Amino acid sequence: MLNSVRQRTSDEGGFTLIELLVVILIIGILAAIAIPAFLSQKSKAYDSSAKTVAQTAQTAAETYATENGGSYTNMSVSSLEAIEPSLKASSNEAHLLNVGLTKPVSTSGAVGTPSATEYTVTAEAANTKDLYSVTRKTNGEVEHSCYSPGGTGCPNHSKETSTW
């Protein structure tokens, strides 16, 4: 009896080639599903970083106005960086692009300088080059907008410009 048990265990020496191929096929299918999902999350992180930079610049702009009698006149990227040093740090994900009056139509920057009652701050996502702007209008309303210079559309939107 002991001899038959030893013979049976020695015959079972591992996996067959077909079993190994099935396992590799299953792993390949799972990887094909998972990898694109992870890549899309990385893109979302870049866009989120640019939105955060724009929001931080907006807070710095309001601080600038408080320190200058409620006026945004002569506000610049360097003045916002002086108020909020984290804007100065060059990030691989996003950076503060410009400060101006109107929403930019290209990465060349905003048109004009901020007025006493309105401004636009713009941040750029490093991977897509999408531009995220926060605009304060004369009546005090704040508008968040996105512009996609490549025309591919802003995240979660099919058009070139949108709000966030």
C-alpha cells in the first residue's frame, strides 16, 4: 500500500503546458483591462493638479487685493508667487501660466493686465496642455473654465472649452 502511494505522488509532477497557457491567457486579459484604467487615472491626476494650482492662485489673488485696497491692478504671476510660495515650485504636473484679464486662447497668455475689479488666473496641465482658468468678473462672480488647445476637449467634456 505504501508503495502505491509513493508511485501516485511521483507521477503528479506539476502543471501541464495547457494549464500554464490558460493561466497566462487569464493574466493577459486582466492586464489588458487594468492598464488603460490606470493610465486614465494618471491623466486625471495631472488635470486635478492644474485645477488646484488655479484655485491656489485665486486665493493668492484675493489676498493680493486685500493687501492693495481691494484692487487687482498690477497683479502678476510673480506677485502671486510672493504671496503663495507653493505657486513658485515648478511641478511636473502643472504650473501657474499667467495672470490677466481674459481667458487665454493659447498658451501665449492672457490679454491685458488685471483691472481693479477683475482678473483671470490660468494654470496648465503638463500632460495634455489643457488650460484651467479662474476668472473673477466685475460683479464679483467667479467662473471656472477649461480650454483644450489641442481641440481634444477638456476632461469629461466633448467640446474644446467648458467649465469645471
